Amino acid sequence: MPPLFLIYEDLILQQLGIFILRHTNRYFHIFRYATFFCLTELRGIDLQTGIFTMRQIKAATKNFDPSNKLGEGGFGSVYKGRLSDGTIIAVKQLSSKSKQGAREFVNEVGLISALRHPNLVRLYGCCVEGNQMILVYEYMENNCLSQALLGTNKVIKAKLTWPMRINVCKGIAQGLVYLHEESNLRIIHRDIKASNVLLDENWNAKISDFGLAKLNDDGNTHISTRIVGTMGYLAPEYTMRGHLTTKADVYSFGILALEIVSGISCNKSFSYETEECLYLFDWVWLLHEKETILELVDPDLGSEYSSEEALTIIQVALLCTKASTFARPTMSQTLSVLEGRTNIQDLEKELRPSTTHLDIRRLRKQLWLDHSETNLTSAEPPTTESFVTDSFITESFIS
């Protein structure tokens, strides 16, 4: 009888409709490795995705015409296309030279195809022919949040009114609540940021790009893993120790909420009064200490915003970005405040640390990692296998 992982690999590939034996040895090696790497995360998932041919993809995108190009990420380009039935699609062409791209492909197909929620982007299907790996998504008319909110086009930004920003915040929170607590799979996204939030024709937010997502077992207090994500959005316990929980997504959401209120990228430096090099997170705490926190609100909004709502979002964001995971709310607690079901002061009281013996034991258990899980020594920090860039992570999986 063949090894168990080969049985699962064959099942996954059959469901995807991918016959990789017809491909080149090089591509077979990369895809087979990426598939094996993700097996523990994909076992038991009922894959529900369509299969497209390269002929269909080329016809839809007019042979990847540059005029249809929507953008480019760390592992490939995205094109706008139209299927023969008139459906508008977004086509993500993963780089055939990227080993991480192969892993991202398997992760996306395995995870997104098993998820259904109004605030998650929908995957229509995939295409694998030759050395091409392609993902086909629903098309988002207003592109991504980073372009609308942080881009240079003032006309587009003006459309992102205060009520729409509130709605975007709630939509992202609703999507994360589903991923963390409500779906059949418990998923940590690991790369929540403005460019991974897409906006449909009504400016509703949809979380995208699950290539770095990780399944979370409810029985585990945390996952010890490679560090992947985007600079500026990464939680401190994750960057320092590779300690991953859903609270890492909560931290990223907090940073993103501050960007939505301010209209400033978390990775943009600027001067303020006597400080010559400040970043958004530093500036927020400086304003908080000066009790002038509403200075954070995007001046492009003028007076067209609610100071009460702005203050609530900022206070929630400050809780979400606390250094200690214990001091951060869950996404369901965060959403409850954003929707007005919970008072922010009540949540702050609820999150205040207690000093009972049981809580101290629980704190020790989570702060001092079991080295049998991580296989790391003090001379081997968790960052040795990956590095962070401004927009994406590159990892080395194959020596």
C-alpha cells in the first residue's frame, strides 16, 4: 500500500482535475513538493472549484493583453477577463518560476474553494496547463482598498466616503469572524492588509489572497511556524517568536483600521512637530498621549465624518494592536463594538488582565514555547527560513 501522503496527494489532484504526469519534470517536482507541503492542511476538504482550459483563459483575457492587466503581486500578475457567457473575471497568473507560487496555488484552491461568505472573494476555478498555474476569481469593480484609500487618485478616494469606510471596516471584521470562528475550517489569514481587501461595485469589502493562510486547530493554543506576511502589519509575537494565533490577524486588522481612518499607509514615514521620522502606529500613540487623537482622521474627509464613530474605531484599533495577545479582543468582540452591540469601555474592562493562579499558568504556557514543537534553539531564530519585504514574503522551500 502506498504511503498515506501519496494517497491524499492523488485525491487532491484528481479533484482539481490536474494531470501533472503530462507536464515537465521540473514543474512536476515543484508542484508535487508544494502539494505535499500543504497536505496536512488540505486533508478532508471537499474541493468545489471549476476547471478552465488555457484556451478559455486566453480568449477571456485576449491573450493576456497588457491593457487588461489589473496589477502585479509578489507571485504573479492579475488580468481582467470576460468569459464566453459574459461573466467578468479576474485572472491571477502565478509565476512559473516561483516555488512559493506553487504552494500558494494549492493553498488558494484548497482553502477558498471550501469557503463561502459575502466578505470573502469567490474563487471560480483554476487552470493548470504546461508550466502555467492560473486562478480565476470574481471580478471586483473597485479594485482593492489600497488603491482607493492609499493611492494618488483623489477622484477615486473621494468616492470612499466616511459611511463607506465604516462599512468596509465592518465587512473585513465580518470576514475574519467567519474565518476564525464560524467556518468549518478555522483559518488564520496571515496577510490582512489594504491590498488584500477587494471592493465590489457597491464598495463592499471582500478579503482575498489566501496563499499564505494557515489552518488553525481548535485544540492548539498556537501554531509555531515560519514568519510570512507584510511589514507593518505583523504582530510582535509572530515576528519575534513565530508564535501564530488568530490574534495575529486581529493585530493586522487594527493596523488596517487605522489606515482606513487616517488615509495613511502604515509603512509611510513622515515628520510631525519635533519628530522627523514617524510611522502611522507611532503617530497614533503620540496623539493618544496628547489627547488629540482625532487629528488622525483623514483631512480629505473634511467635516464629513462622525467624530464618535472615528473615536470608536481608533479605540478598537488600539486594543487590537496591544503588544500582548491577551490584551487584544477576538474578532467577534471587535465586530460587536463596531456594530454598536458592545460598549468600548465594557470591552476594555473585559480585556483587563487578571492575576489568578490559573491565568498566570496559562500565560506561562503560551509565552514559553515548547521547544519540542519548534525545534529551534536560541541560536536559531524563527526567521531563518524566510524574510519580510514591503509587499510580500519570499520563502525557500527547496534547497
